[in-house]
Amino acid sequence: MENGAVYRPTTEVHPGTARDTRSSLAACCFLGRLKWPRRTLKILQLLSLLAFVCEEVVSQCTLCGGLYFFEFVSCSAFLLSLLMLVVYFTPVYDRVDAVKVKLSDFYITVAIACLFLMASIIFVSTHDKTSAEVAAIVFGFLASFMFLGDFFIMLYEKRQESQLTKPETAVGTAALTEPLNA
């Protein structure tokens, strides 16, 4: 048996299956799962990385508790928001329960929003007024407002969904509660 017969079916390139990097990246990313306001807010939540980087530049501090808390919250906020972006924009979303993803996103967003706002307020009261700290505070407040905005949009959408699924309470329920032979 010659080598060509053994290796031929597995080594031939099938036309049309070879993709360049751009088309395979576009095939795995889908931006349509979130409406444009939430998509924009999700991307702007990555400002927490800028807050974290600016905070890491600080070389000395007098009251370091606020700085350390801000560091922890900003890093956690960035990693969790990046995780949610990956879940929403990649095929991972198709492999998990969509209801659980939305519920997780809701609770993660509200927790990060509250903690980030609190960490920014604490950091404002304990910072040494260096330019890196001021920049970190500005990015921290911006990111926390993005998380709060995303939370309020999700809350509004959740309220709209619950109103659509509620049965009629005015006219239709009286007819349902009366006996049929009356």
C-alpha cells in the first residue's frame, strides 16, 4: 500500500472550509442578544478596568483602607463584567439557560453597582488628592453609574415582562369567578 492512499482523505483541503481569522471571529461573536442601550452600557462597564489601572499607579497612601477596598471592587467589577460580556457575545450563551444568565446578570449588576458606588465614595473620603487617585475616582464613579444604568434598564425590562404575562385584573376576572349556573 502506498502512502498516498492512506493519507489522501485526511490531508486534502476542502474548498470553502478554510476561514481567515476575521470570519471565524465574526462567526463566534453575536452582538444581537442585547439591545443597543444595554450593549453600550455593558461595554462602558469596562471603565472599571481604567479605574483599577489608575488605582494601581498610586505609589503611597496615608489611609489605605479605602484604596484597598476600591482596588478589590474595581478589579472584581471588571472581571465580572468581562465574564458577562463573554457569555452574552459568544456561543456560551446558547449552551446555558438564558433565564439563569439574565438572572445572574441582574444580581451581579446590582451588587457591583452598589459596591462600586460605595467604594468610590469611601475612596473619595480617604484619598491623598494625587492625580492618579482623582482619575481612578472619576472612572470609578463613571463605571458605577454605568452599572446602575444597566440595572435600572434591566429592572424596567423585567417590569414590562411581568406586566405582559399578568392576567387581566379588571373585567375578565369577574366572569371567571362567578359560577357557571348562576
